[in-house]
Amino acid sequence: MSERPAVSLSRVSRHFGLTRAMDEVDLEIAEGEFFAMLGPSGSGKTTCLRVIAGFEQPTSGEVRIFGENATGVPPYRRNVNTVFQDYALFPHMNVADNVAYSLMLRKVPKAERARQAEEALEMVRLPGYGARRPAELSGGQRQRVALARAIINRPKVLLLDEPLGALDLKLRENMQEELKSLQRRLGITFVFVTHDQSEALSMADRIAVFNAGKVIQVGAPEEVYRRPASPFVADFVGSSNILPPDFVEAVAGEKRWASLRPEQVRVTEPGDANPRLVGRVTAQSYLGATTRFAVALDGIALHAIVPAGSFQPADDGRVAIAFDRSALHFMDGPA
Amino acid sequence: MSVATEIIAPPPQSAAARLADGLWRRPGLVVALLLAPALLWLAVVYLGSLATLLRQSFFSLEEFSGLVVEDYTLSTYAELLQPSNFEIIKRTVLMAAAVSVASAIVGFPIAYVAARYARGAWKAAFYIAVMLPLWSSYLVKVYAWKLILAREGILTWTFGKLGLGFVLDGLLALPGVGGGSLSTSYIGTFLVFLYIWLPYMILPTQAALERVPGSLINASSDLGATPWATFRHVILPLAAPGIVAGSIFTFSLTLGDYIIPQVIGSGRYFIGQAVYVQQGTAGNIPLAAAFTVVPIVIMGVYLAVARKLGAFDAL
């Protein structure tokens, strides 16, 4: 991390009445980083984004952008731009005027505005769309216009609020790759909010996991995925199996919470396995390349993901499960 | 629990249910039935009378006999352009314009607060506060204002107590709009018009602002717009259809009103009074009709200009 982070939050809280949307959040986002804020709805990730953009003022704490104190600075004085979840395109302007809005405010001459708008539209692969109205575009196209509008000024930090939330799966996958390559080309710090863990894992350099207004864990995707800091993170990022201390003690000899990735669980015939690990398949879903089993063991339920077609349980559904002790990730209690 | 065993329920027995089924199969008929009462009213009663009125305006009055000559002529319209009649039109249009502009300026902040900040009980309080004046009789309000504005009224008294009597005197000394007291000046007429029509401006403006998502205002600010620039480039254009709708009310209601200028003001005629006098005491139906055509033409021109200026782009 560089000595001067692009965005740094120190002990930032934002309260709405009695609700603590953000509770003493500390974050440092490095320059040029693709940073994801991941969490369920109501976890404070969007509030955090809005505090960085300047739409919300922190109740307490300090926000710095490239070392400069941004607390109390209105959004229009921050070199930070936002792509909104609902795109927030101005319905009374055409695409080119939307994209060049910030240039119009800075009184850039008309011809120059048109040139730069077209250039930005080319960057998001919408050349020649300038004369259309936002209402004439599809969701994916509106998203690109919102993106072009936000990057036309080359902001120091680009904020994206659930940018892909409203797109269908295919489009979402395309846009993920495009956002990634756009970020590499521009070298801008991207901060994006998402509730989709796979999106965060695939796109981000680092992820901050939010829950109930707090940052629970910050780390690279692999780190967050493999070594979740708490049962909440394990469950939210990749729907890990959460094993309670009693169960872990019985199978691994250590009385601690542990997480276990479903793809690290093997499902076999119930031979002479540890009786704690014999159970019954309660549900089976075919996921294409893999099959997911829900297995009810004594007292707990586990999910296992195995290559499709690699195993078929007997009619009575009785199976044994197995995993390597090294697949267990021990962690502190629930949070 | 009873379980329906048949896949398709048997055809209905009652007439009402059969009617419902029949209508379900003919959506066009439903639309026609929904429109019929309004169309009957609007097309026959309203547009019909309007056409008759228009026809009347092309007749003329025989000067000596005082009888209406049913020959088509433009002479009645020429009469409108005579200085005395044209003064009435000018006075009314200026008043209507002033009232519309003032109610837009006074109404906008109220509509804005109601649309963007008021929630729950506060919103209900807003609606009640705006509509409450509409629940009481128009005549009562106008006469109440006459008392408020009278030389012996509470307004003069308040200005006097505050040592601001000279402000009031200065206003009343203004040439053209002043007068002996507020209740006998154009300023008084203006104030009462403003008060009476203000709700008709606030409600459509508020409805238009209600439809502007907060994210648009955030986006504008995010892209570097100061609050004033956001107002000019985003909020105002998006509220324009509402403001224009409101001004149609304030403008046309002022153009047609004949009570307020009669009770409060300088005593000089407005279009409404001219129509009233011409068709009543003077018996000059053609001239009354021609006067009535004036607001219709003005509103048509006004809407065309508003459209040209892009006021409806955000609709």
C-alpha cells in the first residue's frame, strides 16, 4: 500500500436516528486498486460509498481522499465520481449531453464537449449513441452511459453502487470483464459496492466485508474466501459450512468454530466411517458442472459440492462425508 | 377445506357474472364504457356550447335596434381592438401573467420541501395546509381579504405599528398599480389572486418534483454542479411540466375571474367582468363571446410557446 491511500476512513460512523448505518469504520483504499465493499443489504456498504462520495456526512470520524480531509466537503468539490445503481441519467437530456454534463458545467466549448463525449462513449463501446434519449436505451446501454459520464473527467476515484445489479446474468459477466479492463486502462481507483460475493471475488483486488455497520474483514479475495475471519464471513462469502465447536471437537479434536468449503467435502458410501459423519441426503441440486448435496448429519446440516455425475447416493439416501483436516479453517466465534 | 375439483370453473349462472365474463372478453368495450360519460359531457355539452359561443362571436349587434344580426362578420373582433376594450384585455393578461409568475416563485419552495423532505405525517400536514383554503367558500375568502387589505384593516395597522407605514404608502404611490388603499389598488387584486390560486400551482409542481429521483440530484452534484447549477439544469427542467400545468390553472383562472376584481381593486374592468356586463346588462352577446375567445386563444398560444421552449420534454 502506498504511503498516501486514495481513500482513508478513520473511525467513521453514520447514524440515522438510532440506526447505526456505519459504526466506527476504518478503511484504507490504495491508489489504483479495484476495491469491493461486500455485504448483505443494510450492512452499511452503500452508506459508506455515499460518505466517500459526499452525499452523506459522517456523524463522527474522518474521511480523507488522497490525504486531503474531505469531511464537510460537498460532493461537487470532490474529484470523485459515481455510477449509480439506478444509473441516474438525466431524462431530459440526450446521451451526449448526459455524458458531457460535467464539461458543460465547466463551460467547455460545445465542439470540444461533443468530441470528448464521443470519446467516452467509444470507451464504453457505445459510439454514435450521443443523440439518443436515455429512455431509448436498454439497461445495459444505460449502464455504459452512466459509466462514460462518470469517467469523462478521469476522476481520482470512481465509485460504483451495485453497478451490475440490474443486469441479466450474461450481460453481467460481460460487464465484469469490461469494468476490469477499463480500470486497468484508466488506472483509476475503483470502489464498488455489491451484495454478490462471486462478483466481489472475481473482480476485486481487495474486499471489505460489511455486516451490521461494521467492517468484519478486509483482504484479498482468496484470503477472505479461504480464511474467513468469522462465521458470518464464511457463510456470506461462498456459503461455507459453519461447524460449531462441539462438532469440530468430535471430528478434529479442537473445540473451536470452523468453516469448511462445500467443494472440499467428499460424499461417499456409508462404509465404516466415523458415525458422526454419516447422514442422509435431504436435497440434491444439479448445477451444471457440479452437483450440490445437502446432507443432514447428527445435529447439523452440511453442503457438499462434487463434480456432476461423480456420485449417486443409494435409494435410502444414506451417505458418509469426508474431508481433510487441513480443509478446516478455525476462527473466532460468531460475529 | 373444500377443494375445487374441476380444472375450469363452470360457466357462471348469475347475470352479473355473465356480464363480467363478457366484458373481460371485450376490453375495447370497457374502454368505451369508461369514456362514455366524460365524452358525452365534454363533447356534447362543453365543446357543443363552445362551438355555439364561437359562432356567436362572428355575429354583430345592430347599433340602433340593439338586436343581434346573424350574419358572419369580423366587426365584433374589430371592436375588441378599440382602445377601451383592448385596455381590458391588456390589463387582464398582465395581471394573469404576474399572478402566474408570482405563484410559481412563491409555490416552488413549498412544493420542493413537500416533495423532497416531508414524509409521513408531515406530508399529510402539507396536503391539508395547501388544500384547506379550498374547503371554505371562495366569496368568504375574497371578502375577508377586502377587510384585511382595507385602509382600516389589519395590514395597514401592522405596518403602522412596525413603523413601516411609509413602505405601504410608497407601494400605493406607485403609478399604475397603486391606489387609495390596498383594497382599491391593483396590488390588492394581485395579492388576492395570488392567495386564491396558489394551491393550483403548488400541487402540480409538487407532483412533478415528486417524480424526480433523489439520485439525479446526487448525480448532478457528483459531477460538479453547485446547488444552484443543479437547480437550473436538473430540477427546474424536470419540474417544468408541473409548473406549466400550474400556470395554466393560475393563468386561465385569472383570465376568467370576475368576482375578485369587482370586490378588490381599482374598479376598472377585467375580461371576466366585461363578459358579464356585455352578455347581461348590455345584451351584446357577440362582444361577450368575442371577449371569451380571447383567453382561449391566449392559452393556445401560451401552450404552443411552452412546448416550443421544451417545457414538456420531461413528460
